[in-house]
Amino acid sequence: MNRRTFRLIIILATLSVFGIVVVQVFWFRQAFNVREVEFDRTAREALAKVAHSILRYNQHTASSNVSIKKVSSNYYVVMVNDVIDEELLKTLLRNELEKRDIRIDFQYIIYDCANNEAVFGNYFVFGKEDIHPTASQIFPKIAGDNYYFGIRFVNKDLALVGEMRFWIFSSAVLLIVISFFAYTSFVVLRQRRLSEIQQDFINNMTHEFKTPLSTISISSEVLKNPKITQSPERLLSYATIIGQEANRLKGQVERVLQMASLENEEIKLKKETIDLHQLITQASEPFQLSLTEKGGTLQLHLEATRNQISGDKLHITNVLYNLLDNAIKYNHKVPELTVTTQNEKDQIGITVKDNGIGISQEHVKRIFDRFYRVPTGNVHDVKGFGLGLNYVRLIVKAHTGTIKVTSEPDQGSSFTIWLPVTTEKLA
């Protein structure tokens, strides 16, 4: 399956899941609205029954005086315009609501019709009589016979949602399915990415090993010729070539094994006090010759006033070598490299800047991944396994430092490493 088809499948599957979520939310909302309408109808019936019971208790039958007004989604006002006994009201409300299977905690308040002021209030919790009786202390005792009452259902929406068990269960199942889908998609994408990286690594490794092996094979065939002993210079030349290519192979194998050990967090640092300026100067010397041949330059601006760090000299040298080597390899112009240092608080920053091919933002965030190589049009344009920058990040991290990169295509790249400085002398 090619990448385009795979992405299309993922997109279609994502859209399908999104569509299911939208439909589920729509129907859940519709079911909630239906349940809310049913609650409103049942609550009105209960409140009307309470009002009529109060009138009958007061030996009044003027039902036309009763009206129910819904002030908000959970607050109702019942116009009785008659004597309201607080204990009777509480008992009637509880009984009528329980008959209709409405067991939602409520607050009831009795108002004076003349000035619309509350004269009594209380809070009722089903199963716990008068759990908040302090409300009765807020309002004065009732006097007169011109009253109406209000009732507010506490946490009504939450209670209605709790009654929709089927919808909650189906939503939970859907959420689990979506979670599994998201996790599966993540795993599949990650495995595909790892598979692509692995394939690139195998291709690069094959190419890296093939070239020196071919050179060794050709040189060994020449050395098999008995006449080669008659040309000592030629014999030495081919023997030297075999030695160089063998060392090259050994170096590649060691790099792979070294990265394998680093993956298991087996980094063993032999720390010592390092003059970083001196180390940068030494690490840059081998590159001066290759840059001179290409007409390039390597400028050092070592401006940090505190340039001693505690670290592993070999690993820090390898970090600098990797950054300088990449700056030269990934460059289609006349190389112009600059290495600068600066201090900030208790750290020293080392910046390696080049005028190379640069890196797009799409790839910048992945260049430190193991085996990842930025596409250059030809996978073998520049030799390597995609291990260098991953090694750099691991070593910098092991030294409690950080590394940042800024880059734009065709505008070059700038790598900055921050390491803590030290004033201690290590034995």
C-alpha cells in the first residue's frame, strides 16, 4: 500500500469517526430535550396539584387563582394568593414529586404577594429531612394570607443526564471505540514511519558498507598478482588502501554499536575540566584543509569569557565534529562556516552556522530522531546512517545541556548548544 492510499484511508476513517461523534452528540441533545420537556410537564402537574391541595386545605376552591410560571429551566413560581403553611407546603411538594418519580433536591421559597419579597425559605434533600434548616432563619415568620411560592430544582440538568443511562452507556462505548481507533492509528502511523526509517537505514548501511568492501576486494585481487612484489610502492599503496577502508568499516560498525549502547542509556562520561575554546580550535583544524580545497572559510568568534565546562572530552569533540561535518556535507555552495561562543547566566552557548541547503520546518522537528535523514532528492547524495544528530542530542542531554536549531531552505542552518560552565578543577 503506497503512502497516498494509506493517508486517504486514515483521513476517511477519521472523517467517519467524526461523523459518528456528531450524530451521537445530536441525538444525545435531542434525547435530553425530550426528557427536559417531559420533566417540565410532570413538574407542572405536581406543582398544580400542590397548589390545589393548599386551596382545599384552606377551604378555598378558586382554582382560577392558581398559575404556574417557569422563570428559568429549573425555577418555577406558583401563584396561589392564599395562606401557605410551610410544613404543609414541604410535605405536599415531597409527596407529589415522589409520586411522579422526581427525586431531585429542591429549594422552596414563600413570597409575599404585596411586595414580592421572600418571607420564608428552606432546602429539601430527598432522604435527609431539612439538611439545611438554616435557610428558615433568614426569613421572618409568615403573617397574613396573601402568598405564593417558588421552587428551584437543584442540579436538575445533572439529574436528567443521570437518568439517561442508555445514552450515557452508548456514549461511553463510543468514547472507548474512538480511543482505540486513535491509539491504533497512532501505532500504525508510528510503525509505518519506523518501517520507512528502517528501510532507509538498511539502504544507507548497505551503500556505506558496499563501497569500502568493493575497494578492499579490488585491492586484494591486485595483491594476489605475484608481480606486485616487484613494485614495492604499488604494494604499499594497495595495502594502505585496504587498511584505510578496513578502518572505515570499523568506524561505521562502531558508530552503530555506540548508538545501540546509547539507546539503552549506557552513556558513561569521563568528566574532566575542558577549555571549550581550545577544544573548538582543535576540532576545527581537520576541516580547514577540505574547506580550503573548496574555497570555503571557517571563522571562529570565541567571545565567551567563561569557557570551562565539566564534560567528556571525547564525546564533546565528536559533537563538534558532527556539526561541522554536516555543515560542509549539506552545502551546494562555497562553504562559509562560523563558530561563535557566548555566555548567558551560568551557561556557555556554542553556535555553528553555515550557508548550506537548510532544512524545512517540516523536517526540523525530526532531524534529531534516530535514523532520520532529511530527503535530498537522492538517498545516497550524502553518506550517513542518520545517527549523527541523534548522537549529538543524547550527548548534550547527558551533559545537562540543550540544543536548538534554526533553519530555512537555501538559507543555511544554525545549531546552538548550551552547556553549564564550571569553575571547578577536576582531578
